Amino acid sequence: MATASELTSGPNGHTPEPLRALAGYLELSLDKGKCVVMMRHGADSCSVYVGDPASEEEALTVRGTISTPVADELLQLTQVGINHLTVGDQTYRFFRSFTHVDGVGAVVFTPA
């Protein structure tokens, strides 16, 4: 079993841009009761969706894009399995996994 990663703001209160972006999408996914799904469709950016990637009845909803370097750093800062992210005074617990959506690899962040 993978150990949980603990991600927090730095000692000066600075939170890296990728973690701030993820926190925003996690907040949205919590409001909707869904997952955050990140898919790379080109060399420069990744699309971010909210929804259930396993659902055949409900399409994922596009919520934005992030640059490939930000997406890559996000993957370096998190791990597969359980993660804890604290931004300011808000803590998020999520599970990071991988899947395929319409033949495209996807990273899934599921609120836990």
C-alpha cells in the first residue's frame, strides 16, 4: 500500500502554482461530487475536466487548461494513491490514479 503524501504551503506561506491550480479544481469537484480529470491533448497544454471518467452516460465537463510544465510539476508533487494537500487553512484529501478516456491517458484526482 502506498503511503500518503503530505503537501503543504511552504514556511513563507508560498504554495507552488500547480498545487494552487489543483486545489481550485478539487474545490470545484467537491461542489459537483465528481473527480478532476487531466488529459494531455497536445504538446503545450492539458485539458482539465470534472466528472466521472467511468461513466458512459455522463460526459466529462471541460473546466480549463493548464500548461504542460505545470501539469508535469503537478505529477511530480503528487503521487499515485492517497495525497493530502493543504493550501492556506484548507486541507484536501484525494486519491490520484490513471485511466483511459476515449483512448487517451488520463490522470484522475478523486476527492477522498
